[in-house]
Amino acid sequence: MIEIKKLTKNYGSKQVLDNIELLFIKGNVYGIVGENGAGKTTLFRCMAGIELYDGKIMYKNGQLKKVLGYLPTDLFFFPKMTAREYLQLLCNARQVTAPNFDEVNIFDLPLDQYADTYSTGMKKKLALNALLLQKNDVFILDEPFNGVDIHSNILIKELIVKLKRLNKIVIISSHIFSTLNDTCDYLHLLKNGAIHKSVDKAHFSSIEEDMKSSNILNKIDKLNIL
């Protein structure tokens, strides 16, 4: 279980997160949604221990960062490091015995190619593959479906379902509402750095309607297309 209490984050005078209170329980998939700039990535970076913050992030079973697999939107790979070497590096980081990487190459990536030469989608698939090999208990996936081909999108959705069955905590963000509907048990809507609404699966449509009602039609009308 992860409990977040009064989480606040400021960049200088700008408040990005405002007294966030959330509870994440194992065996569930949680979606964090909101417009660009709402604070989703900052929340994830705080949970991953990358950002300093005020408030508390408590993990029942010890240090969260030791069991957390974090997939950021912007990925970095060392130059001249092959994908195979990257997988080995992340296994070493968790002191996990490395498997035969060719056998667990679920996205059929060219493992002996330099990872920094990969396309955006390939980089994302490599990073996700590596996080799965670490046998983490918690996964935070920031826009895992963006830039990825349709076949891999289906595979990622099935992986998330599998992680749920394995009693993991999975937290994802996505701008593709259908993927959230297919994978999540709960949705939390972030607006201006605060939790605006939290719903279970039976009420996902209320989140979608809430997001649509944010003056979208008025903005479209301003274009005067017709």
C-alpha cells in the first residue's frame, strides 16, 4: 500500500501540486488524468524520489524506490550502450539474475543495436521490458501508450492486466481514454495540481464528461471553421 498525505510541490513561487492525498492498494490499476501541466508527471517524479516535496509518501513494505519501476515520458540512454547491455544494467541495479534476454525480448527489439539510436516507441518498449525484468512491486507508467505501434499497445494493455493479477500496484497516465477504460480500476482527475475527482470503474464516464466540459466546445467554436 502507498499512502500520500498532503503532498505539495512548488517550483519557486509556482505551486505545481497542492495537498495531494491518495491511496494506492496492491492488485489495482490506477489512472491519473488531466490536461497538460496539471501536475501528473511532477506527482510521478515525487513518488519516484526524483523531486523534493513537502508532505509524505509512505510505502507499507519499506523504501518505495527499491521496488518501483518508473517509466518516464522522456527516456535517456547512454551513448554506445546496446539494448542488451541496458537490460543487463537494470537487472544489476536490482541485483536480479539476468535471464536469457533473447527469450524475454517480448517486443522483438534488435538487442545488439545501440539503444540511443532507437525510435521513440522502441525506446519506450525497451525501458518497459527492463522494468519488468527487475521484478518490481510497483509500476508508474507515464504515457506508456504514446508513440507505440498498435500491436505493442495491445501487448502493453495485456501486461498491465497481468501485473494486476500478480498483485502489483500499477499507476498510469494516458490521454487515450479508451486505454484507461480497458486497464484501470480507479481514475483520479488532476486539475491545477489538485485532485478534482476520484472515481471507480463504474463512474469513469463522469471523468470523461468532466474533461469534455472544460470549455472544449467553446474553444472549437472560436475557430469559426464554418
